Amino acid sequence: MPTPTVVLVHGAFTDTACWFGVVAELQRHGTPVIAPPNPLRGLVSDAAHLASVVAQIDGPVVLVGHAYGGALITVAGTTENVAALVYVAASIPQEGESLRELWDRFPATELEDGLKRWTCPVPGGGEAVEVTITEEAYPSVFAADVSDAVVRVLASCQRPIVTAAIDEKVTEAAWRTRPSWALVAGADRVISPDAERFGAQRAGANVVEIDGASHAVALSHPTAVARLIHEAVRTVS
């Protein structure tokens, strides 16, 4: 099998910038990699968008999802050329389950109290609710182990997510047919580390954990994240 292309999928409250360090590590080792933007407009539509990107890549793909991106790779990972899944501080739902139902299994994190609600227009008229993290809460909730200067920029450059996305149910679970890896961020305050461990165990993933890592683990520990991705790439190659 040729070397797979790694596709990095960001989650809410950030953008492709969260992968900069990981991309640099992968490129340094000659691993093909892209990090497409995630619309964050709805689980079903976002997963369909990702699947369309993946289907247009020649050769095998290793899908990597951070946070909400984990739900998207769970669905889009059924695309024919996907060879493996890697979850990074991610939610890993099963068929017929919404992210809210998964998260409600565990005590709430600090995220809920730090959210700022906005409205946005939707096709056909009307409004939807979308959320970001307040700039005051962002450092401690999202990126407690990232430098202050970087966190201030991240907080100002957030991508909001439509709240309806967390109530949409997953239609397929690619981890049932694809080998999976998962990185648990031990000090995550956005997604409960217990929720990350639960999803990884249910998916039969190969798990590593970084004690003290925040939700922004791809920024604070890019070498460790890239190392896990390379393990998946080597295994399916």
C-alpha cells in the first residue's frame, strides 16, 4: 500500500491553525498531509463535506479528528479509501448517538459556563444559535498548557459551532470496520477525559494518554500527536 495521506480535522472553537505543529512534524518525515477547514454547521452536513474531500484524494487516507472532529471522522471514515482513524482529545460516538447523549454520561466540564451564545441566519430564513468560548474563559478551558501570547490569538480567532450539531445523531461508526487510535488529554476541560477514555475503549482503539494535557494538545504536544499518527500510518502501510 502507498503511504496514506493524513487528513487533519479540527473541532469547534479553533481552525486549522490548531494543527500547525503537527503538520510541520508530519512534513518533516515526508508524510503527505492536508488540513481542510471544517464548516461547523451541523454534524451530518460537516461529515458529508469531509467525506467529499476524502473521496477526491488518490490513494489511502488516515483520518485524524480533534474534539468535535472525532464525530465527523466516525461518519466520514466509512468512505472507501479511509484506512485508519486517529482521535485526538475527541468525542467518539456510536451509531444512533448524539454528542449530547455521549457527554451526558459524564459530569459536565467547565465548558458550559464559559460559552458565549450568538445567532446566525440559516438557509430559508430564521436563525440558529452558535457558540464560542468567552475570551476570559478560553485560556483555562481550552488551552491551559499553551503560552499566553498564543492563547490570546486563538481566543480572538475562534470558529463558532452551531449548537444543533451536538443533537444530531451519528448515522455510521467507521471504527467498527477501521483500525483506530486515540489520544486522551488528561487535563481536558472541554471534553471530559473520562468521555474520551470511554469512547476509545468502546471503539477498541489503541490508546495513549498525556497527563496534564489540555484540550489544545495538538498545539502543546505536537510531537506526541504526530508520533501517534505515524504509528497509524505505519500500521496500515
